[in-house]
Amino acid sequence: MVQEIERKAISGLGVLLLMLGGVVALSAAIFAMPEPPMVGVGVLGFLLLILVAKGLFVVNPNEGVVLQLFGRYVGTVREAGLKWANPFYFHRKISLRVRNFESAKLKVNDLEGSPIEIAAIVVWRVVETAEAAFEVDDYQNYVHVQTEAALRNLATHHAYDAHDPALLSLRGNTTEIAQQLQREVQDRLAKAGVAVIEARFSHMAYAPEIAAAMLRRQQAGAVVAARTRIVEGAVGMVEMALELLDKKNVIHLDEERKAAMVSNLLVVLCGDREAQPVVNTGTIYQ
């Protein structure tokens, strides 16, 4: 594995001034002595200056320039400014800026086999220019492909909705799942010299062909959960009412009257409509 070597380059401003001085001197010498030997020396001098000028390059902020000599990696210049190096070096610029990538909406099956649509945004940057340049063919395309592969793999290991609270679900535990996604993407991109700063979901939903059925299932689950809480609260209120009636000696109820009272209270408390008052002119024994 190729490791980055930080290299210091000569300031290009001084070299540029020397080159300008050389151009002026050669031009003055040729005009002063226009004989063929001097013209030949001037031409050679200009060719040498052109060769020296080829060694000038600019390093922008948050950018690294990878230097190669006849295919051999010799180092990376990170210091911004006009620089000069061996004119035979090949220069390749690699951006060190923070970038983000949003995957396409991927259609995958979750842990339970339900088809879902999922997409993610990954924020990343290059931290190892040598690995990014030489370990993978195209590091930007590598980031895109490996992000989508990690997203597919993660989605198949978790259910969209978990019925067991102890299990992680894609919809119910987005923070934890996003952290898992970041770790998995980072493991895949480490060999490309890329650091993943953040990974989060940008889209998550059931596939259109089952969305309506899953919505009805979610609505049914919500109704069951709501009814469960209503019944628990109603039973507690009935129990409290019977205890208060018995404690304050408001009325003495036998078992049959208690059963009737419990039935009436549960109907009133658990019903989804307002109770209609009924005037009883007899007794519960008739």
C-alpha cells in the first residue's frame, strides 16, 4: 500500500522572477550580438527557460498535488501557493475539500423480506492523497459504489419496523442505524484514503406496491396500542371508583351490582362514542 509522503516544494515566485530576468538578459544579448553563434545560444537558453517553467505549478487551499517521476511516487505538496519542482515531475491535483454524495433511491428487501426504498447522504473528504491516487482507479466513483453497497447490506440486516422493542429497526432507530452505516462505509473506503465525516438517511419508505398494505398495518397497530392504553386506564378508574365508594360508605354494593357497575363504566370509558343516558325506573333484578 502506497503511503503519503509530504514534500516541500520551492517557492515558485523566486523562480518566476529569475526566469523573467533570464528572458530579459537573453533578449538583450541577442540584440547586442546578432551573430549566428549567439543566436544559437539564445535559442538554447529560451528552451532551457521553457523547461524550467514546466516545473511551476499552483497549489490551491485545501488541495494536494501528487508528484510522480517516471511513474514513481515521490511525494505530495499540500502548502498553498505558487510552487516549483523538478520539471520532469508529473502533477496530479486532488481536492481535500469536504464533499457530500447522495445515493440514488435503492430498492432492497429488509430483514423481514419487505421491499423498501432507501437512500443516504455521505459527507466525506480525502485524507490520504497517495492512497486516493494509486490504490483505487477512481476514488470518487469508488465512494459512490461502496456507499450504495454498504447501504444495501445494512438494510438487509434490519427490519423497517421492529415488533420487538429490543431489536433495532430502520425507522425506529435512525440515529443508531446511521452510525452503523457510517462505520461500514468508513471500513470500505479506508483503503482509498477517504474519511467519512457523517452518514445519514435522506429517504426511507416502503416500496409503492406494499405501501398501502403496510400503512393499514401501522394504523391497525396504532389502534391496538391506543385501545390497550384506554382499557388499562378504564380498569384503573373502575377500581378506584369501587374503592372510594366502599371507603366512604356511599352505597353498599353486592357482587351482582358491582358487576353491573363495572360493565357500565367500562362501556362508557372504552366506547368510541359518547354515552347515552338511560333512566332506569326499575331495579337491576327485574
